[in-house]
Amino acid sequence: MEMKTSSPGMILRDLSVKLGVSNSILRKGSELSRLLQLKIAANAKALQQISDSCRHILCLDLAASSLGVAFDRETAIALSGTKKKLYLNGYHMFEKILGLEQKVCVKTVCIQLGCSEAIDLAEDILKRYFEEHSKGSNKNKHLDLQHPMYATFAVYCACRFRKIKVSKKMLLEISRVKGASFDKMTSEMSLLLAGMETTKYARKRKATVNDLVEENLRGSESCKPKLGDSECCDEDVAQGSNDYEAWKRRMLEEASEERIS
């Protein structure tokens, strides 16, 4: 008796049921699967390590991503029968083949990790990094500015500087590089950040304290008693002056502690 082979459409339907995805994801996944089939000839060697079931699951994963719908990737990896690293490599490869690559920038990385307060500093680090690599001996070195690793490294350095806890595991996944490369690149960006800290960011903190002191000095001048005021008023002003001096000492001590830390 001859055994019947399941069609790609049936395999996709079975997998979509196991993953609990909607019909819209199934339709989009089927569309991507057909498109991938047309482009397989040019990428046949790269696809040898990926099984048919894994390929279908990846199409469903990409479909969910393109539609902005949540997808259970952990279950998908388990069903695919492959290791996580191979699955993610396949995902990024299919993403490129199908023209679905999404630009990864500092803002998207920060939003994904829930650290939006690091955006400004991370963007400054990234800008400085590209500036440094566009001059001197680095001028002729090609940098793929679209690669997600640069934005990821900048976010990691900014979070360390601001003492914001983020998942390094997630950062590695987003960056698409190995741990050794990640550590090397973040060390380079950390050196740039050290220079930035002693100029722009350090000056900004010092100016803020001085501004507060000067503002209070101006305020105390306006509170000086005029000729003919009562002795009671003189006592109030003297008390206010003592309070201000105490405040001034406290502020300068706090500023000194901040610079030391």
C-alpha cells in the first residue's frame, strides 16, 4: 500500500493548530512559504541544514512578525526539532531572502528591552562611534551601518553607564553576534563613552549645581532689608541667611559626592 505524503498546505495547517496561531497568520505564512519555494534554487546550499517542518514554522513566525502579532517562539523551536541558535539563524536568513528585514535602531532596541531612558545617550555613543570610524586609519574600513549589532552595543553601554538592568541574553539575540565579538565591541564603545563622560555629561552635572547656587544667591540679594525696616525684619533676614548657608553647604557636598561616585 502506497503512503500518502502531506502537502505543504496541510503541514502548515497542522503546525498552525499546534502553535495556536490565527487564520491570518496561516494565510500569510502560506504566502511566504510559496515565495520562499520560488527563491530556494538560488539559496539551496544554505537551506540544507533546515528541515521542511522547520522551514514552515519559520514562515509562520515571519508571518506573525510582519503582521505585528505575538508568536510563541519557544514552542515553535521545540516543534521545529532544531537548536535555538540554528532556528534564529534560519529566521534571519529567511527574513533576508524574503525581503522582510526590519531596520534595528537604538530606539527599537530600547523599546524592546524597556529602557527608553537610555535612548539619548545610546544615540550619542553610536554617533560618536561612526564619527571615529570615518577618519584616520579607520577611514577605509567598511561598516555595515544597517547591522543591528552597532545599535545593540550602544544601548548596552548606555544602560551600564546609567545603571539600568537589561538582559544580555536578549541583547546577544538582537545583535546577531557571538559573545566574544559582543564583548570586544562593547569595550571599544565603553572607551568612547569614558571620553564623553568627562566632557559633555560631567559639565552638564556641574553646571546644574552652580546654577542652583547662583539662583539662590540672587534670591538672597533681593531679600536684603531696606533702610528703616524694623529689627524684627533684620532677625528674619539673618535667620534666612543662615538657612541658605546650610543649604549651600549641603548642595556642594552632594555635588562632590556625585562627582566621586
